Amino acid sequence: MKQQFNKTYIILTLLLFTTEALIAFLKSGFIRHTFGDYLVVILMYCFFKSFIKGNHFKIAMSVLAFSYAIEVLQLINILKPLNLENSHVAKLILGSTFHISDLVAYTLGIISVLIAELSFKKIQDI
């Protein structure tokens, strides 16, 4: 992997971040809890692709593994031993509750990324 600035991925990152920020204002529902998790892995992927020119599959799997790790930290309630259970910022970044549906949303987000990357590659090969 080498570092390279990619304008397209930076723009996608900014658009997805803005969308996620708007979703954060919602208190509950499918958009807040499931669609937000679906988008967050796409956001992270685009962020890394903004600066790293590398194998899209490896980057996507790294993002997925990181997302799963955060969810496992939620399962073991990591905020409590760190004495951060009352920190709004910590809850926003790490989350506070484990849900198997989050793992499904992360997986579907990464599958969408891989399908999009394959589609763009096929278009470029034409």
C-alpha cells in the first residue's frame, strides 16, 4: 500500500460524514440504528481510500474487522472499566450497546463497497 491523495474518495467521505452527522440528530428508528451503521463502514472505507492506494479488498476487510472489534468492545461493556459510561463523546465514538444487527449492517455495508469497487473496475476496463 502506498499513500496517495484521492479527490473522489475525499468528496465521498465528506458527503457520508455529513449524512452521518445529520442521522445522529435522530433519536431512534431504522435510519438511526441500522442505516447509520451500514453507512459508517462505507464512510471509513472511503476515508482510508482517500489517502491509501491499495488493494480494495484488504482495506474493506480491515474496516470490517475494526468495526467488529468495536462491537465486541460494546459486548464486554468497555466503557465501564474505563469509567466513561457517562461520557457522551465516548458513547458516540465507541457506542454503548451490542447488537447483532450492527454486525449485519457492517457486513452489508462492506459487501456494498466491494460490489461498487468491482463495478467501477469493470467500467474502467471497458
